Amino acid sequence: MRTRKIPQRKCVACQQMMAKKELIRIVRSPAGETTIDLTGKKPGRGAYLCGKVSCFKLAKKSKAFDRALKAPVDVAIYDRLEAEFIQAQDEFEANKEHADDDGDE
């Protein structure tokens, strides 16, 4: 059986290529709402970040989301996303560890 190709994405802050499942997706929906997408399946334009707060702060400082999402992102949205990112980071790490445990079998 052939091995499957693992999708790779680049962190918009540190520019490191990683497996898609190891990154957190920020999505701008067709309605214009910017949110965190832990499933990776919400419709809209996405940008990927490492699971590190330092990468989020770098993306905020360099306005990486403005470029990646091809739309201006307000400072208030960055602040809201940062709070959500910190909460989602713990959930993301737990899901990633659970997936690693399942993959070892």
C-alpha cells in the first residue's frame, strides 16, 4: 500500500513548514468574520500558525494576518483572537497528543 502524502502548511509568523495537523488555522469566513478554526474545515480563507503564543504575537506585530487573509484585520480582532488563541492552544495540544497516541497503535 502506498504511503499517503502529509499536507504541509507554513506558519505565517515564523515561516516554518509543518504538517497541517500541527498548526492552528485562523479563518476569514465569506461573511468577513475572523475566527480560530481547530477543525481546519470551516469555509473561507485561512492562515496557519504554530501553537506558540510567541508566533501569534509576531504575527500581530507584523500584521501577517492582513496579508494572509487578504483583508485588513482590526486591532480589536487581533486582541480577541489572542485571547481565543491562548484558550485554543491548550485544547489544540490535548487533541494533538490524543492523535499521536492513536497513531502509535
